[in-house]
Amino acid sequence: MSIEFKNVSYIYSPGSPLEQKGLDQVSFKIKENSFTALIGHTGSGKSTLMQHFNALLKPTEGEITIAGYTINKDTSNKNLKQLRKNVSLVFQFPESQLFENTVLADIAFGPKNFGYSEDEAKELALKWLKKVGLDETVAERSPFELSGGQMRRIAIAGVMAYEPAILCLDEPAAGLDPRGRKEMLELFKEYQESGHTVILVTHNMDDVADYADDVLVMEGGKLIKHATPKEVFADASWLTAHHLGSPTAAKFAQKLAQKGLQLDDEVLTLNELTQALKAKMKAGEA
Amino acid sequence: MVQENIVSMRNVTFTYREASKPAVDNLNLDIPKGSWVSIIGHNGSGKSTITRLIDGLIASDNLEKSKIFIDGVELTPETVWDLRKQIGIVFQNPDNQFVGATVADDVAFGLENRGIARPEMVKRVAQALKDVGMDDYAKTEPSNLSGGQKQRVAIAGILAVHPQIIILDEATSMLDPEGRDEILHIVREMQKRDHLTVISITHDINAVNNSDLVAVVDDGKLLAYDQPDKIFSHTKLLREIGLDVPFFYQVRDSLEAAGVSVPSSISSEEELVNYLCQLNSKM
Ligand SMILES: Nc1ncnc2c1ncn2[C@@H]1O[C@H](COP(=O)(O)OP(=O)(O)OP(=O)(O)O)[C@@H](O)[C@H]1O
Ligand SMILES: Nc1ncnc2c1ncn2[C@@H]1O[C@H](COP(=O)(O)OP(=O)(O)OP(=O)(O)O)[C@@H](O)[C@H]1O
Ligand SMILES: [Mg+2]
Ligand SMILES: [Mg+2]
């Protein structure tokens, strides 16, 4: 079963002087169990789109099918609980998602809300606390008395703890330290590989190259490209025209090319760059 | 000439209420006037706490032993109100920053606080919003902005004030790469023109690379404080505490691991590119 958006438009404060178009005729289909990266400039509509996956926002026009639900402007707010158990969102600013008195209670809230017993929820909370790289000593602390990166980890744990089938992450790695960012992205990848769908908003092109198998590019509320990372990053002039960057390894390969070393394959990751360079050097030796 | 320090921290220790150990632990840090200093360190290492101490939002544990000087004046309960006017902080989460009902009101807030006359205020608000590319949103409610737009407005609020010291706590973490470069460029222009000091907390290695000095913080202690190239040459230390090393070091190490040897004397991206090109053309 796939996730499908059919001509979805969304207008903020319609009819008021502050009316603002959030999404403009967006259509796409993504496969279940895929890892999709959602990229685009500041204000291009990424968070607006993300909030449609679990009907926090409902289309002004058009229709969405997801996890057995059909969402359109007439969808009522009742009976959405099951949808939100299956499709969950980690917000761009995680503090807005925290509210319990202790870290443990905060992470356990989701599992409890979706039917786990008190004990099960607590166990899950402890498990996910560790998985996001925090230790038990923070369990009884207030989530509001933590550092920015620690709060973000807790918001992520709170959603992953009830294992939604479709995990939507809005810039989850912003503010994480480099090791934390890597560990967290590996965690999302592992989650996808164990049979879930992951949708990730990011400004980091290396994350797109390293982890995603599908890319959606937004601009001014419109979907302007839907392709694989290889396809997106292959078209240098298209990227420049839309003010999008390339992965670091690709930029490095460009510098080599400018100085006369042309690699045989397009490279997007450190590993690909290493292999291509090695092939070049070995070919020279032979 | 003795270099003037705009910030001097002496034996500063700070422990949060009910915490078992200090978040900032006997820290000594001098920040030269007019410099751009990056603070790096893992999550929870004490970076934001250091900036709260500098801004006088929290006070160190033992005021007898610890001292903080801002532009030569000791930070005390009496001086804090005046000193804070010289400092502009952009907080890690912009939602904690907004007070105004509209974007323009919000940017004006810091100016009102500092008693800037109305005509000058209007001019500065317009200019700051233009600088960060948010002039079309002057009448919008801050809560109705996208994440990156919020960060731009939070930065405009500081730029409008022209403070002596600008503190950016992950202030561009939600911006796209091009937008981040643009904004940092604007801050840098203003810094140079007005000889301002910038203290920037960031995990973005390119931004760190462009600073004058880098402070590496670990568990509330200052582990290293030096120019970026010197800091980045300690690849082992950086990896141990979970921080990034510049990409060319990663390429060098990855090539070594794959059996392509690279001289360890190579210490910049340009050198590595040139070396690889030469190696290739000799073959
Ligand atoms: N609650 C709201 N009310 C009115 N307009 C809004 C609201 N939220 C977002 N917008 C506007 O809709 C557009 C898209 O915003 P959105 O938050 O989806 O962008 P984004 O791609 O997530 O950007 P960023 O990378 O900065 O987070 C922007 O122009 C924004 O100002
Ligand atoms: N308000 C608070 N009350 C109690 N403890 C706190 C509070 N804020 C932070 N801490 C703790 O103090 C330590 C340092 O936190 P700080 O926010 O300075 O870290 P940081 O380096 O800015 O981290 P990050 O990169 O995650 O933002 C952490 O262990 C954190 O849990
Ligand atoms: Mg957003
Ligand atoms: Mg912080």
C-alpha cells in the first residue's frame, strides 16, 4: 500500500488579509517501507506538507490516502486516533511536543495513549531513552531542564516508542552534535529497514545522499521534483537554478574535476568517492 | 599591544538546581574584542549555559571566586542590567524569543527596551527585516512563520540593536545551506564594520572553520581554545568527543583505510586535491 497525495492544496487563514498559500496542487505517491527525504528552502512548504500526513492539517482541496485512511477537507477530527498511532510526526521544534513532568513520563505518554499498559509503557520508554543516546540518569528529570539537543532526542524517543508504521521527522537532526546526528540517522535507517516508512525533512544534502532512496523537492508550496537522490544530484544546472546544494562528496569530486581529475562515476557519498578514487589509482598502476 | 578582551571568564562554575554535577566547571575563557569565536561541544556539554552566564541570565555558584568581566566591567547584580544592553542573544529555540504580536513589533522590542527614538526605530526595523529577507512578513504573527523564517526574524531582532556582543546559539540550524551562508555573511559584514564580537554556538563545520577562534567544551570544561586549523588538526580528540573533522581529513582517512596512502603532512583541502591530481597525472 502506498501513500498518495492527489492535487493537495492548503491555504492558511483563507479569506483573511493574512491568507497564505501553504501547498499548491501537490501530487505524488510514495511506497511503503521507503526512506523519503523532503527538501526545499525556508518557507517552501515542507512542514505544511508533513502536517498533512497525520491530518494535523487537512487539505483545503484534494485528497490524501494513507494507512487505509482517506483525508480530505471533510474528514472529521473524530476517529483519527488510530491514524495517529500509525502515522506520527516529530515536530520541527521539539519543545512544543514535550509536556510531562519527567522525561520518562513524557516518552511513556505515547505508548500509554495508544493502549500499552503502564508497565509496558515504562519499559518501552526506558528502551527508547537509551536508543536515542541518553542514559537513565535523566529519566526522572523534567524535560524542560535539559539542553536543546537532549530535548530533541526525547521528542524523537516519545514518538518512536509506540513504533508508528509511518514515521515523519521534521528536521530531527537540527541541533544534534555530529555523533548524535549520525547515530540518530542510523537509527531511522534501521527503523525503515525493519519494516517501517520514514519521511525526513532535512537541509543536509549528505543525509539525503547517505540515507534516502526517494526525494521530494518543494518550492513555493509546489512539488518541483520527485526522484532518486542520484537523479536529483546528477543535474547540476537544475540544482543551481533552484538554489539547492550538493552533497559534500560531490562538491569534492567537482574540485577534483576542475583540476583535471575526472572520476568515472557520479559520487554522492564518502564511500563512493573513496571507491572511485581507488579505482582510478589502481587503473593507473595496472 | 595588549589585546582587549570583551569577555573574560575567571574560574566560573555553575550548577543547576538539584543537579549532581556542575554544567560549567571552573571555566576560564577570554574573548578578544572584535573576534568571531565558535563554541563547539556535544549535546549537554554546557555551551548554552556559558552564554546564559555571559548574559547574566544566571549567576555562577560562588560569586567570591568566580568573576565575569564584560568590556572590563565586572558582571554583578548591580551592573547586569546595563551590561546586558550590550549583548544580543539569539536563543536556540526562536519560540522562546518572540514577544511581539507581529514580526515588526518583535524586532522593535529590543530597540524600545534600549530607549531608541521612534523614527530611528522604524528605520532600523525595516533595514534589519530587509537584511534577513523578511520584509514581506512585517505584519505576520511570529507563530505563523516557518522554522527558518522564525530564525531569520530572531536574527533581525539582534541586528537591529547593533549590540557590542552578538551571541548566536544554533541560530541558523533550520536554514537551508544557501540561506545560512547569506545570513552569516550579513552578520559578518556588520561585525567587521562596527567591530562587534560574535560568539557562535554551532555544529556546522564550515561556520566553525570561518571563525577566528574555536573553543571546544566538554562536560563544562574548556578542552581546547585555538584557531580553527589548529583545533581541526586534533582529529583524534575531536572524534573521541564525537565532533566532526573537516571533510578532507575524512577523505584522507578513508583512502588510507582503502589502501591508498596519503602523506600525513597534508593539512588542507586544496593540498589534498592537488596531491590526488598529481598522483593521477603521473600514472
Ligand atoms: N500557521 C501558519 N499561518 C500562516 N502561514 C503559515 C503558517 N505556517 C506556515 N505558514 C507559511 O506557509 C509557508 C510554508 O511554511 P512551512 O512551515 O511549510 O515551510 P517549511 O518548508 O517547513 O520552511 P522551513 O524550512 O523554514 O521550516 C511559509 O510562507 C509560511 O510563512
Ligand atoms: N534549565 C536547566 N535545569 C537543569 N539542568 C539543565 C538546564 N538546562 C540545561 N541543563 C543541563 O546542563 C547541562 C548543560 O546544558 P547546556 O544546555 O548548557 O548544553 P549545550 O552544550 O548547550 O547542549 P546542546 O548542544 O544540546 O544545546 C546538561 O546536562 C543539561 O541537561
Ligand atoms: Mg519547516
Ligand atoms: Mg544548547
